[in-house]
Amino acid sequence: MKIPATAKAVALATLTTVAIGLAFAQTPQPQPAQPAPAPAQAPASDAMPVPPAPEITGTAWVLMDAASGNVLAGHNIDQPVEPASITKVMTSYVIAAEMAGGKVAETDQVMMTENAWRKGGAGTDGSYSGFEVNQTAPLLEMEKGMVVQSGNDAAIALAEHVAGTEAAFATLMNTYAQRIGMKNSNFMNATGLPDEGHVTTARDLALLGRALIHDHPKAYSYNSIKEYTVGPITQPNRNLLLWRDDSVDGIKTGHTSAAGYCLMASAMRGDQRLISVVMGSTSEAKRASDSQALLNWGFRFYETHKLYDVGQVVASQRTWKGKAEEVQLGVAEPLLVTVPRGRYEQLKPMMDVPSSLVAPIEKGQAIGTVKVMLDDKVIAQRPLVAVEAVEQAGFFKRLWDEFWMWWGE
């Protein structure tokens, strides 16, 4: 018997109504985004108000937490300044990076060329290492002569060995500086001797120190050597803090008549590391005492915590048209914050994600942002990413989810 079209339509409508009813009963309904869970509780400490940072003598200075990258205090931190011999920290970074890439090795024999000797050797007004002209030495020895003795001759010889010429090496320096995030720096040479256009900033130098510590810890460790001998000449490290504070393990001094006395220092106390940069100070003693005051102030009044680690689930969010009903969200890199001591428990994490997430979703795909608030200000934020992939569901599951997405509009 032939069924009338109207009967078919009624039957189809009835089945659809029943199916939708079943789907309504079985399909989870969309939920509003939830705030990110609070970070793990930390031991309470005295919530003392933070006094002003010490008064520092210099054209520019900054104090930075090495783990979070937060600037704790500073003055003229983005003002262009001449870096003098602190430039050699950038030289160290390039050598370490090129070594990590297999381009050079510690055992390479580096020639002390006549050019390097004439521009940076004993006959000049700057600091020198004392390697003999037209003789070779292992790269590692010459690097230590550059780092500890601040040898201009060693810096030039190393630059020539790595890149052929010092000018070509400066191009590498600027390339790596951009990768580090040093937005206001331009390097013209490997030594820090005065050169038009050779500038950086206090913030950029702190970022450089942070990068060297994190990316190339072995190369950084040479900065803690207190003295070094080349031939008959033994010279001390000019960083006075290495003798005054056991927590200090670097980084570099610098001085020219134009740049003044400069010091990039770093210290580790417990699990916290700070980096200070003082540029344009009036004396070797003043740059040391000011740097010490900054470090002491920072360690006394600030603390750093890891809120979320890579792979840790920060939140879960409803997913449509996927085999899984929700996607787990986390961070692609550790989220650390530096806060005044005793205020950790006052942090307020918040999550901002799209209202509708539709599969497929790839592992590591960026989905929204997690923000950390203190006193109604954002002190840190990171992209939220999918901890695991969510594959696309079959046809009927996608069809029903499409209906409920439409129904919820």
C-alpha cells in the first residue's frame, strides 16, 4: 500500500521529535566558561609593604627576576646606553649558540691574529688577556680569557674564528639578540669598545643575562671564575661581588669614559635568581655597592612561584562535534609569577576561552588565555593550549551537536 506524503511527513516529524528528546536527555548542555583553578597553596609569609627600591647612581638600571622575567624595579630601562665590556656577554652567547649548533668546538685552535692583537692587546688602553700574537690557543681557554679577564684581544680573535671577521660576527650578535627579544640593541663589535651605533638598554642586557643562564649554563658558569692565568699573567675578575656575596655567580663588568662604570650581576638564593644591571655609575666601588643593594632589596621583598607547569590541566571546556565531550586546557610553557612576599594567596587566575569549541582540536592548539590578577591588574598571562587532541565525532554525533549549538543561540 502506498503511504501518502503527508503521513510520511508526520512520521518523520514524530521520529525527529523523539530523537531530539532522547538527545536532549543524553547530550550535555553547554556550560559557561569556568574560572581557572587557583594555584597550589604556598606557605604563608609576612605580607610586608614593599618600600621603594634603593637609590641607584647611574644613567639606567634594572632589577629582573630570572625565572619569570618580571621587572621588579628600574630607571630608564629602555634608554639607549653604551654597554662597554658587558658586550662580551653577547659574544659569549653567540659562541655558545654556535657551539651548540656544531659550528665550533671547545677544542678548536683559535689564532690570536695580528689584527686582534693590535686592536685589543697589551698595547691598547683596554683590558687584554695576554695570548701571544700569531699563536693559537684552545677556544675554551681563549673564551675564559675573554670572560674573566675581559680580554678585548680574545674577544676579537674568537669573533674572527667563529665568523671570519669581527664585522660578520656582529651580524650574528644582532641576529641572536633579536631572537632573545633584545628590541633596542645594536652591536657593532665583539668587545664593547666605543663604536658609533653600538648601543643597548638595561632591560635588554637583563634579558641577555637571563637567556645565557637558561640557554647555555656551562658558558654562564665561566663568569663565576675569580681569576685566570694566561702565560705569566694572572688577572682577577673585576666583579667585586664575587668576593663579597657567595650567592653571586656573575655576570660582567664594563667601563669606558663614555659608558661610565657598568655591572650586570646575578645571584641565586634558594630557588630564586635575580639579575641586576647598573649602567653609567661613577666608580667601580659604587657600581658594586648599588648592585648589591638592588639584589638584597629584591630577595627581601619579592618571591617567585610556578603556578602551572607544562602538561598540567588548568581547566576543561565543553567541546562540540568531538569524540570527547570536553577538551583539557593547559599552558605550553611554565607560568611563573613574581609577587611581593606574602601576597601569593591573593592571586586570582582567570580563564578566557571561546564560548564554542568545535572538534577537531589538535594537541597544542592555542585556545584562549589564562590571566593572573593581583590588585585588579594583570601581572602575567599565557596562551591556553589543548593538552590532548579531540578527534571529530561521527556523522550523527556531529548532527545532534549542530542542533544543540543552534538551539543554544
